[in-house]
Amino acid sequence: MGSGYVDNNSAMAVRYPFMNEYWEDKIPKWEKIKIPAYFTASWSHMHLRGSFEAFRKCRSPKKWMRVHRDFEWPDTYDPANLQDLKLFFDRYLRDIRNGWELTPKVRMEVMDAYDCDFQTNRKEKEFPLARTQYKRLYVDAANNALTYEPVASESSTSYEAEKGLTTFRIKFEEDTEISGYMWLRLWVEAQGNDDMDMFVAIRKLDEDGNWLPTSVLGEPHPGAWGKMRASRRALNPKLTTKYQPVQAHLKDEKLSPGEIVPVDIEIWPHSRIWHKGQQLEVQISGHYIREGWFEPFSWETNNKGVHVIHSGGKYDSYLQIPVIPARYKAGDYTYR
């Protein structure tokens, strides 16, 4: 234990590097939560994944989620949000019949660019959204591109493992909303090493390829993120769903020279609109790309040599995206 007489998690990770009873004991038993619950989440914050895990797995029939772009501090102390929370507490702690039950189960912001949101507190019934259409964007390594059609010819691209990066892009021919979990599958090879640490960002670009970040606390956010250590690629079949790969963490599977393996990378929940002509970019690197930010979402890597990404033919590398269709269309107008 540490000096505060609580678990020293870093030391315990060295002692127990794989999932066991010690780590399983740290996982909340969400199914035992039956009381009313009010959840919030930020698309931009390191608590994002945990908030959605709790909301999805909590078994209370009375649960609500409100998800937004800002960090928790400015969101929590916004007068409107304080009043919203007071209504919830009044209803379930003071038994005041104030109509709280009419609150939508899910309210979410759909981000656009910088500090502009496409929609705020949009009413939904669940998350992930029931009307989600999962589509695959296949990697074309030869052209650093993404395409809706599987790529027939095998090809590869690479980057220097410690400081390099590579990107893949697609331009949308129509307005496209992506809200939910993305899943990135890559066929990879480590040249000059037996492992790979990869950091992923899903970014929005304008028609000319210029980055359109979202703004959080006045700083540009890198986009939806994911990360993967190739030796921990084995999945937990009980926890993995059709939209979320979950690693088992029961063993290390080091890479042999010339070995090409698939890795499945969970991209944390996201909600954003891409307007017609704008581009989605998958950025993959051996290091986290963020300057002057207090949440690095990173760790010390053992990267060296070259990372190779394979695509096409039997190497079906792809990004699965949760596309949200419009609720209604009337002529040229779309209702989301």
C-alpha cells in the first residue's frame, strides 16, 4: 500500500500484470445498482468511458444520462445544470412530485467544430442509440484512404515507432452524424521489436484537409481516442459486443519477426456531425499527440523500430462507425 494506507495501484500492476481476482474486485457490480441514478459524461474527458459503462450496466429502471462537450467543472456549476440536478434530488430524496419522470432518459450534445455544437440536449431513449447503422470504412494503405468497399489488393504503410505517424482519410458525400462507439481493426506488424503501443485519434477535417478540432477549456481537443498494446490484443468474449471490443488482459502475446496480427481497438464514445465535403481522418502513432495538456492519455512506451499497417485482401483493416440516420426528411430539410 501507499503512504495513505490505500492500494498502491502502480506497484500492484507490477505484481499482478494480468487480470485476476485482485483486479476483478475493483470492478463495480453495476447490476446491483437499483436506485434512481443521474449520470453525466463529457465527450472530451478521461471519465467518459467509465460514465457510459456505469449508465449502460446499471440495472435501475430509473436512470438518466446527460452528455456534453465541456469538462465536468464548468458543466456542473452551470446554473441550469444545478437546477436540473436539484429537480432530480427533490424528486427522489424529498419525494416532491415535480415531474422529473418526464425528463428524457438520454440528453446529448452533438459536437461540430471549435466551441460550436450541432445540437444540445437532444432527446434520446437509450445509448447506444437503437437506430444506429454500423458501417465499415476499409483501410486502403496504398493510398492512405478509407473506403466503404472492401479493398481487394494487399498493401501496407509504415511509420517510425517512437515519433512517427500515419493517417487514413475519407470525404463524406453527405452530412454524416457519428454517435456511439467506433471500432478500429488493424492488421499490424512490428519491425525491429516484439510489441507495439499505438495511439489513435479520430479527427474532423474541412474540405481542404485542415483540422477542425473541438474546443475544451479554450484548447483544441485531439478528437475521439483509443489506444492499444499489441501484445494485449486477445479479447474477452463475454464483454465484447458488436460495437465495443474489450481486451481480456490474461496474457501477453509478443510478436515474432514478420508476424502480422489483427488488433481490435476500442474508440471511446463520441458524437459529432461531419457536413457534406468534410473529411474523417484516422491518425495512428506510436505516441500520444497532444501538447501542453494536463490529461496525456498516454504512458511510457517500449516502442522502437517500425510499425507496419497492412490492408486489403485477407488483411481487412477497417474503422467501424456508428452512423445515425436522420429521424425525418422533408424535401431538402433533414430533422435530426
